[in-house]
Amino acid sequence: MSFTGASILSIEQFSLDDVERIFAVADRMQPFASRERFTKALDGAILGNIFLEPSTRTRISFGSAFNLLGGHVRETSDISSSAFVKGESLQDSARILSGYSDIICLRHPTSGSVEKFAKYSRVPVINGGDGANEHPTQALLDLFTIKKELRAKNRDINNLRIALVGDLLFGRTVHSLCKLLSLYRGISVVLISPPELSMPEDIIESMRAANIQVNDCEDFYKGIGDVDIIYTTRIQEERFENKEMASKYRGKFVLNDDIYTKYCSSDTVVMHPLPRDSRPEANEIDFDLDSNPNLAIFRQADNGIAVRMALFALVLDVVDQVEKTSSKIQWYVSRK
């Protein structure tokens, strides 16, 4: 695809070459993401960061990524403080907000809403998550993390064995990740979820059409026993019409140090898109795994900066300007 001026709405836009291009640029962004250098490549540019659902990591990492490229960020982070509560349409919002911004990141609670918004926007739009549909930048940073974790073990993504655990029905991060994995060879996916929260059939069919080996497994301990990656998700309580029903599924699949030691290979990588639900009745990844070197959830979150910087640089066509306008930092940065 041609990235310049393009909206990033769905994983389905990307070929394998596109993904590798994003990752190559993300690698180039690493010194800036880790505060070793700073750049003014986007000096004067404005990001409209419009989040109409709760968010911490995605919203702040998009803003930080844009700031680290030298740009400025204007935010709306609460639907109750926006014109949507006054009945403004997506179409009108898109036309207006795109007049105030050079690029927009939008998160919206309704599936398909970001694509609709982008049709009326005069500037590129990046999907920050639309309902239970997709979360393309999360999937990209997840796959970038998988690539880096496997590379450290002298492996690549082809022939990956991955277990997807938890709420696979409403978990938009796993929906997008499955679409990305379909670009690679020899992938094996184990789906571990309550039957009522299983992966949508259309996504399973698309994986199988891409020659991914897909296996359902209700036995959590068996399913995590022979994989390279365990990718677990929280119960998406906000997607349930009956919120009390969500409590039925909390704590069904808990991964802690004892279970990891007993059932997993010693080098199995543990991932989670975060936030993990730390309430005692949920606790999908126990804190006693925090000292395990194969727990990648914090490295995963950090990788979001470099990947989102790469997307901004590609879409706004400043990849070659990043290093040219860079300097050493003048402030203290902790290296812990």
C-alpha cells in the first residue's frame, strides 16, 4: 500500500510487505521511543486524539508517539464532554475536527464507526479501536513484540504456535492479531475460551483459508502446554448487555507462577494487551509472574510507542526527516 496520506482502519489493508515495512521503520524509531534522541520531524503538526471510550495505554501512547516526533496533541477523552452528547453526527464531527488537525486517531464504541468517520475526514484517520471490531495498531505492536521475543530466541514468526486465551468473542485485539497472523506460514493457533465467548466463526474461517491450523481447546492447562506464546485477554465487561453476566467468566483462566511452571515450556512467552484485571475474582495473570523474564506485557506496552511513531512517520511522509532533524536529549532519562 501507499502509506502517505492513508487512513489506517483495518489490518486487512496490509500485505506482508507492508507489515515488514512498518516494523523496519519501528526499529528506526527505537532510539526516539527510548528517549536516546529527539526529533522535530513533525514540528507544527497537530494530532487530534479523539477517544470516546476509556483508554490509558492507547490514548497516551498515541499522544506520546506524536510528541516524540515533534508534533502537538489535542485531545478529547470523554464522550460526555464532546459534541456527540448534543446529537452531532460522525459526518459533521469528521468534517470539523479534520479542519483542526493534520491526522486524527479515533476510538469509538460502535463497530464500523471509525471507517465511517474517515470517509468524511479531510485528513488521515487511525483506528484506535472501534467497538468489538478491530484494534489494528494494537495488533501491529503485538506482532512486533512477538517478532522481537522470538528473535531473542533465534526464531521467526513463521511456524509460530500461539494460544489465545479468554474473551475471544469481544476481544478486538485478538480479532486483529488473527488477521495479521494469516500473512505468515505454518502458524498454529489454539483457542481457549468459554463456549459463549468463542472466536467469531468468520475469523476462524479466514484463518483456516490462510492455512493456519486452528484448534479449540476448553482445557486451559492442555492448551497452554506446547506453545511459543500465551496471549491472554480480560473479560470485556463493557461489551456485555448484562454486566452481571461478565462475572460468570472472570477467573476462569488464571495464569500464575505455579501453573506456568507445571504446564508451560520454560521459554513460553506470556503476553496481554492490558489492562490485566487484578481484582481477586479475575486476575488472569497473577502478579507472581512479574519476575518471570518471559512475561512480556510491559515490553509489549513499550513497543506501542515505536510502532505508532512508525505509522505517523509513514502516513505523514517524514520517515527520512526523523534522523535529519534529530538531536541528543538534554534531560535525564531513567534507563531502568
